[in-house]
Amino acid sequence: MPKIQINGVNLHYTDEGAGTETILFAHSLLWSGQMFEAQIDAFKDRYRCIAFDFRGHGQSEITQDGYDMDTLYRDAAALIEALGCAPCHFVGLSLGGFIGMRLAARRPELLRSLTLLGTSVDPEPAENVPRYSRLNFVARWFGLRFVATPVMQIMFGQTFLTDPNRVAQRETWRKRLIANNRIGITRAVKGVMDRQGVYDEISKITTPTLIMVGEEDVATVPAKAERIQTRIIGSRLVKIPRAGHSSTIEEPEAVNTAIKSFISSL
């Protein structure tokens, strides 16, 4: 699997498909580019599809620092330039969405379109911080297997978590969660919890924007998607039934249909 040095950090990425346009996928906290497997399979016959792992995640380097949103934004901008894929269709879920909004507001020439899934323009809600801090402490010092159950409840909706036909899929993602490097992941979690809001900044966005949210998302509830839509002129909002925070995994066909319709309309 290829790696590229960006801002002094080795980032892992996958590069599949071919086409005159590129879709760049940016994952959520705790996962990796693997969460877009179904999207890449659906689009690689018509587009170049790139998915990368943020520092501290997946197969990318574990760094001492640099997990704040501004550094990750600079990593993503440099990656787009280094891989020669601008302007690209940027698809960001949660953490990926935090970065996508910063790119669209600050470096619009890098993007052809912006798709945001399960994300927010605001700082982490104060009521979440004590619980997330406790989970992060346990994960850092004892391992992610000890927090896997409550974290799965945050990252997925109840339809996915209770479907008897998806036991094997749930186990796959539980294993992927536990396999994270606990140092890199807990540093990344701290970066997300400490993030600054960009509500005032996103009114600058003129890039065509699609906003999606799972109707069962408890990490970034649908009201947060609605708040983004009111701030980005001309943006579209799609709510995904039966999906929680990880909609690309939970309801891949609905997500793929929405992205295809959006990109095709540009």
C-alpha cells in the first residue's frame, strides 16, 4: 500500500480507478479509509478514487503532535497537491467533514465539490467532553477493547447494531476499532475534542455542497447538519434512514445514490 510524506509525516493512502475527475475520501475519527470501501467499489469505474488515513489512524504514521484541525487541514491540502488531483470531489465524514469545510473555505481552488457526512461546524458540545475524556483515558492506558462497546453505540445507529443479519459485519468493525494504535487514536480524540468551531467561516464556501446525516446519528445529530445547510448558500441536505454516524458502512447504497446524483448534477 502506498505512503506519501506530507508535512514531514508518512500518510497511507489507496488510489484506485481512473477518470478525468477524482473523488477524495476523508474518514471519521477512530476509523480509516476502509470505511469508504463500498463507495470506492461503486465509483472507481468512472472516477479516480483516493482514500487516505489521517495521522494516528490506520496505516499512517503515529506522530507526537499535529492532531489539531488546522494541522490536519494543511495535511489534506498538501496531499491533494502532491497527488495532483485538484480540483477534486471531497467526501468527508465527521472528522473528514471538519477538514473538508476548512478546505472549501480556505482553499476553494482545490475542490470541485464538497460532500459532508455526519459532521458539525461547532466545538465539541461541553456535555460530551467528560464522558469522551473518560473513554479516552481508559483506551489510552488499558486498551480499546475496554471501550469498544460504548464506542460502537456512538459510532453506529440502532438499526445496524440490532440487525441479526449483520452480526459478522459488526464484529469486523469492532475488531478494526480495537486494532487501532491506542497512542495515535487517543491523541486524535483529544484533537477532535479540543477543536475550534468554524460556523462563522463556512459562509465563505461557494463550492457546491451536499450535506448528509444518518437519521439515527447520536454523535452528530441531524440538527447539526441542518445548521450547516443554513450557513452554506445553495447546499443540499439528505437524511439517510436507518443510518447512524457511520452511514457509509451502515447504508452504503443510499449514500452512493446521493453522491452519484449530486456529482452528476454539477
